[in-house]
Amino acid sequence: MGKIPDEIMRHRLPGTEIKRVGGRFYIQRVKCVWVPEEKKRRKVVLEFIGSVTPDGIQPKRVRRVPTKAVLYSKEYGATWAARHVSCDIFESLEQHFGDEAKWLYVTALLRCVHPSAMRYIEHKYETSYISEVFPGLDMRSESISVRMKALGHNRDGICAFMREFVPSGDWFAIFDGTSVVCRSKNIREAQYSYNSRGCYSSQVNLMYAVALKDDGIAPVFYKRYPGSIRDVSAFRNMANEMGLVTALVIADKGFTKKSECERMERDGLSYIMPLRRNSREYSREPLQKAGRTGFHGRFKYNGRIIWYVGESPSSADSRHKCCLYLDENLYHAETVSRATKEIGQENSVALQKAAEKQLEFGTFALRTNLLDSSPETIYRAYKTREEVEQLFDMYKCEEQFATTGMHSAETQEACLFLNHLSLMTAYRIYDRLKKNGRLKDYAVQKTLEHLLKDIRVSRFGDKQWQLEPVPKAARLALDAIGLTLHDSLDKSENLFTNS
């Protein structure tokens, strides 16, 4: 970089630096900071001031919006649909959080429509008709930050709210966990551990309980644990906190523990738990017989042939039984991917072990205390846990919820709760699409963000708000969800109130 001319340098201010870019000169505010890791000082740019000419400093251009400017058009359809399906959520928030319920509810709905960082919530609030339904909320990022810290301390209130949505009677309680990457050094739960993708990083374990009943599926409870805590260790703690009394508990291998199964039997809870292939709780004798002659029968599930062995309880006073299954598709897939790796390189001993190992390909066993249920019924009930995998796909991929930007345990807890509220609302839309057979055509978040957000309201001057013409794609999306939007804004809002 060449020397800065004197007629330019004479305009330099204390604590600033002038740089040449191309044929022009710019001034910026800088300071030096000490970097302990590098043991040297480093220059940091604080602010860009403007350009410099021989005549002086020309300040940077700042786009200014008049403070009294009135928006004439606001988003309506997406937040209207989200409000329509989540009236009871707001009522429960008012019961447990009082005056804080409004900002919680509004923030959750806005992030459900379009997941974004908290600093953008104020803009989304002001450009949505929800600011007319819940007027006067302070949605500045500074205000939300203070409220989130207070909310993070109120885990008792959060748990009390979530217990309101834990079903009673007959229902499936599906448990599963996932890892959330978190690199904040201020969060104690962020610990180094391996996740299911083989990544060794600082992370927090997030465990979820999903309720599955005849009327649909819904996330009902969550809890975070240190990254080093395994699911099987945290299951009982979470079950106690959510007040689990009556349910059919379905979980993955990570939750299966003999002592935990025995405790659920004593507590009167029904369960279906998968066993590891090396478990000694089930017999491998059926696998050693020629062909499939050791199995008791077979059935079809999603176009796949499933063989089964319904073992009897080990003793007259036994409270559980084990069922062994063999999936033909899985058997052939594992045979091709695992049994062909060392072909032509084995000795006689290795060949014998490979033959014995191949007997277990495509198999898995379930332990349950549903003694009167058939193996097919138990299998189909267990397969409902695929719904929780869909939940995590929506949580991480579609809704893109993340807590990596949180710098304290309290704000992370608050962020997880806001994510939970958004997820509850999203699943209300998901259930409607599923019941109407429209999941192949519409995804929840894309429907809200790209289709229903095109439904807008407008006003001229001080006149009342009125609905703008609804695009055809948005109207078809409403039909897929099963909602009807009236031509009159008053009628649409009355429909929300009455529902």
C-alpha cells in the first residue's frame, strides 16, 4: 500500500486509521487489544466512519426510516393459521407464566413460521398482523435477552406447563435423544462426547418424549443433559419429572436396561424395549435351524416380510417376554454390506465365525411386559417410534432450531423451551396435513413460510385493516391444512376466537 497523501492524512482523528482502497481513501475507528493465546497485540476495527477527500471526511450513508412511518401491509396468513391451531397453548402459558405468556407465545409463533435468531424477532413482530392482535409488546433483542434469563431460571414453571400436555389413559410414550452441538464455555452441560454421527465435539444431550394417540402425535416433554450422560442413565430422571404414570413406553436400544425394565414392571408401566444382538435374554436356537423353520410365523410390514418367534415367559411368575424378529430386506442388505468384506481372505476359523455371525443378520429382539399381545402387534407398536425420528428431522433440519449461540445455561434453557412451543405448533399443522393425506405435497415449515405468508392485510391511512386477495397457492395450502379463511378480516378473527 502506497503512502497516504498529506492532504488526506491531515483529516485523521485520534484512534482512527485511514486506508487506501483502489483510488479512494476511507477512515475507520480502531483499537489494539492483547491476545493472550498469541502473546501479542492485534488491531481491531470498531467502526467504519466514512470516506476521506482533501476537503474533509464524508460520513457513511445511513438509511433512515421516519419514526412515524406507518406500515400499510402486514403478513397475516401464516400467523393466523398458527394461532388457529394453538389456542390452548396460549391459555396454558397464561396460567403458568402470567404476563410473560404474550411474548412467549408471539415469539414461538414467529419462530415457527420462520426460524430465526432472536435479534430479528422485533422486525418480524412489527411486519406481522400479530402485532395488532398482541399490541405494545417490547420485542427488542435487549428486552428478550433479559426475559430469557429469567425464564431459564424457571424450570419448575416450564415443567408444570409441559405436564399439562402429558396425556392420560392409553397412549404411547416414545422416548429418544439427540445431541445438540454447543461450544459455549459458560454452559456446564456442554461436554465432549461422541454422537451418533461419530463426531467428537462439545455438545448437550436433548431428550424428548413424544405422545402418540389416536388423535395424532405431539411433543410433550423435553430435558437437556450433559453431553457425557447416556440416554439409559437419564430416562428414569426424565420419566419422574414428567410424572409418567400410565403409558406404553417405547424407546430405542440406548434406553434398554434390565433394572429399568424391572422397575417399570413394578410401577405398572407397559413397555417395549429393543435388546442388543449380543444380549443373553433371548434364545438364538430358532436361528440355527434350517431355513426359517425355527420361526413361528411371518407377516408383512410396509412391503417387507417379517419372520417372528413369540417366546413364552421364562417362568410362571415372569412379568415379561422376548420376541425375536427377522427382516428379510435387512438380512439381505447386511449380508451384502458386511459378509462380503473379507471374502477370500479368511482362514477356516474366521470363516466359521463369519458363518455364525451371519445367522444374526437382519434380526432384532424386543422385550415387553405385554404378555397377551401377539408378536405382530408388539412389532407394529414398536415401529411407531419412527415418529420421534421425524420429530428430530423437523427440529434440526426443517425448523433449523439451534442453541449454539446461547452463552449461558439459563438462556439455553429458555431457547429450548421456545423451540418446544414452536415445535408443538408445527406438529398441530403436521397432524392436520397427515390426516388429510397431504404430507407428500406440503411440508410444515415451507407451507407456513412460503405459501401462507403471502396472505396479507392492508390499510389506507387510519382506516381498518382488510384482507388482500389470497393467492391460489395459499388457498390450496389452507385447504390442505383444513382451514377456511373468510373474505372479511373480522369474520376470520371471530373464527379464531370461537375455535
